[in-house]
Amino acid sequence: MLGLLFLAMGASATTVGQVEGRVVSGRPLEVNIPFVLDKARDRACASANVRYGNMRVAGVIVDVQGSGPNRNLLVSSRAVVKEESVTIDARVGCGAKSVTRRFVLLTNLAPARNPPVARLRTRQDVPVVVAPRTPPKTVVLGAPREPLFPPPEAESPPAPEPVAPKVDGSMWQDLQKARTEAATATAQLESARKELAAVLDVERRSRQTLINSDNQAREAQSEVARMRLVLKGVAFVLALGAAGLVWWEFQRVASRMRRPNARPAQDPTILSMEAEPSPS
């Protein structure tokens, strides 16, 4: 997610300059941030969040000044600055062209109302002027000789908050955890898919085995029916043959029994033919 944000920031042509103005302790905040848009007709879509130390400031006034690509973002607040540092998160641009920058500014001491010579004040004069209003630690941090605008080197590097690495680390850990859970879910899904494929294969084989057994049983029944038909035909032929044989044997026995009662016919001879009278 952070990589996509950085990629979008790199692809945007919107640029944000350095903060102009200084933060004075005991006074309201009022700084100017110049920025350049990609096109003159683009909307600024500007916003800003301000924190005094670690406390977020409510009621921040954001005003976009100027027209065309070069514009200024005036950030102000009626709340008086009482902390040693002020953090400004400025966002400029709409959609993918938006750019967010963080500025960490150190507070400066408020100058005396009637200083003799503002540029020639010494370190010995500083405690006398501001000691009743600010603690000694603030006096050490304040630089009387500091120019009207702080040097860019002191404000340009965006110092992240101490909790930022923790947030990024937690986000990274959550991302790693989500990836691990996704990989585990994918592995479980693949294992379930393999188990389901194995069950389906076993079911397919069992069904094929049942089909083959059914076909074999039907073929066996058909074979038994054919064998029964053949056996019936053979039995019929044998029975018919046996009946014919019995009838033939019965006829032969009957013919033998009829022969003693009848004379057997003799073949005519010459003598028998001469003895017989010729018919007149």
C-alpha cells in the first residue's frame, strides 16, 4: 500500500516547496507553503493537519492563494503555539496527482516589543528579555541571531513521528500475516481439491466396476439361457431318437411275432410251375 502511494507521488507532476515563515512561541500559527500544479486549470484540493508537539490542533484554516500552476497554501490557526515543535502535514492535488509532505518546525522566541537593536542582541541579553515568559530550555533552543526565515536545511528533511515506524512495522506485519494466511488457505484449498479429485476417482472406478460386474452378470445370464436352449434342443433330439428307436424295435418284435402264424411265401420253382394246371 505504501509502495503504491510512493509510486503515485513519483508519477505526479505536483511539487511542494519549502515553508515560508516561522513559528513563534506564544503566537498563533501562520505559515505559507508554495506549490506548483501540473496544469493551470487543475484544482488544488489542498488540506493540512497541524500538531503542536503530539497534540493535534483543531480549527486549522487552509487558504489557497493565487491562480495558474504556481500557488501558495496559507496555513494558519488561532491556537497559540506553546510547544517546542510544530508538525504540518500538507496535502496538495487531487486524486492520483496528490502530494503529501510533512514539515517539522522548531518554535522561535517572541522578540521584545521595543528592542534597541534587533540584530545586535547578545546571548547575555536573551535571558533578561525572555526568561520570565519561557523556560531556560526554550531559551537555549531559540537562536536570537536566526534570520527571518529558517535555513531550508533545518526544515526540509521530513522527520517522521516516533510512532511512524511502529505503524509501518505493524502494517508490514499485518501484510505478512495476511499473506501467510492466504498461502495457508490456498494450500488447504489445493489439498481439499486433491482429496475431492481422489474421492471422485474412487467413485468413478467403483461405478465402472459395478457397470462391468453388471455387464458380466448379464452376459452370464445370456450364456446360461443359450446353454439351456441348446440343452433343450439336444434333449429333444435325444428324446426323438429314443422314441424312433423304440418304435423301430417295437415294429421288429411285432413282425417276428406275426411270422409263425402265417406261412412263409415260397419262391416258385419249375416243378411247382409244371404241377399247377394252366387255366383253360
